[in-house]
Amino acid sequence: CGKCVEACKYDAIDLKMETKTINFKVGAIVWATGWTPYDANKIDNLGFGKYPNIITNMILERYASPNGPTKGRIIRPSDGKAIESIAFVQCAGSRDENHLPYCSYICCMASLKHATYIREQYPDAKIYIFYIDLRAPGLRYEKFYNKIKADDKVFFIKGKVAEVSEDSGTKNITVVAENAVTGEKIRQTVEMVVLATGMQPSAAISRPNSELNYNPDGFIINDFNKGGMFAAGCANKPADVVSSNQNATGMALKAIQTLVRR
């Protein structure tokens, strides 16, 4: 509509601008190419794309956002109703040799955060968290985990989800898992399921046209002896925002050192 051009007082928008390639000669490059959520459609046994009330953690984040599709309200996708029960499936695609063999680092804490979203909107909702190993790295994260654990309507089940199914009438989802502690087979029916999908390095999906070394999982390996090109944050390993910022600062300093020593 062109209204952005009228609104920009700096005359910084050109709607007729065409794509062009610009070449720069530089002394160092910091690759901070970030990450991409693993495609949940590839995880056949967890029902994403097949059952409407199974979503990913990124979709839930959009629901909870004030400028998201539901204006911040977390509701069932199939009918827009309030939620009385919900299950979080951890390691959806992570720590799985058929998908991502590594821990994606952020998923456990993200689901604990999402549990607080649910609790704020639905004080009486039952929340089930199915996990392989719950990881809360750092003192503050551990305290946050203990806070969630104190909620008597949040249930932690140590067990990898094997399958899910849908009731065609209610659209409720039944989650099947084996409790790794008791050996009991669990069939838990909930109104909605959230898959905590893993973290995939963007550079592994679309590899930059450069002389970079990658580990088997697609993360860029830093070669400090060679110098000149450095990977930061999730381009180098799974990381949260805090550790990504710290790592990026270190890589920026490494780049400066490379230039100074030449």
C-alpha cells in the first residue's frame, strides 16, 4: 500500500529497489546465522500436521504474543475453546538418531516458561510435561524449575512419548508413553499437545559458500589457529540468548585480535 514510505521520516524506504550482490573485502567474518526450529512434520509418530490440536512450541509462543493470531489468548486450534488440560512433549526431534541426535539446550526451559503462560490464563488447567531428562542449566534456571514443580497441577512424567492419537468426536489427544521410573505404561488424554521441537543450525540447512568446517550435526567448528572466520551463538552450538550473547562477544574480540595481529 506504500504507507510505510509516507510514515518513514528518514526517506529510507525504496519500494522499487532491486536485489543486487555487493562484494566486500574484509579481514574477518563472524558467522552469527542463528537457528531454525526442526520441522515437526518429519516426526511421524507425534501427529503434527495430522491433528489440529497438536502444535509446536513456536506456534504456542505466537499464540501467547499480544500481536499474534489470537491476540495473546492461548486456545485450542480446532474450536477456539479454553484449555483445561495440556501436554508438553519434550525432545520432539532432539536426542533422536533419526532426527537431531543432540540436546537442543533451550527446550526444557522454554516449556517451563510456556507452563507459566498456561497457568496465567487458566489457573485450574492440568499441565503434563513428558521428558527424557529435564535440563535446567544454571542456578536461576534451577530455581525457576523448582517454582514450576511446586504447582500441584503440573505433572512431570519421565518417559519418551511413543505415539499419539485423536478422538474424532472431541478432538482430544491421547499421549502414550512409558514411565521410565515406574515402568508403567501411561495413556494420558488432554485437550491440546505442544511439541518442544529441537534447534537446527541455519548454516546446516543453507550452508554459506565459504571454507567452513562443520561437525556431523551441522554446527560450524571454530578453527582459532587458522583465524579469519568465527562462528558465534547457535551457529557454533545449541545455546540460549544469554550464552549466545556472551559467545558472540568473545568471537567479536577474536575477530579484532585477528586483524590487530596481521
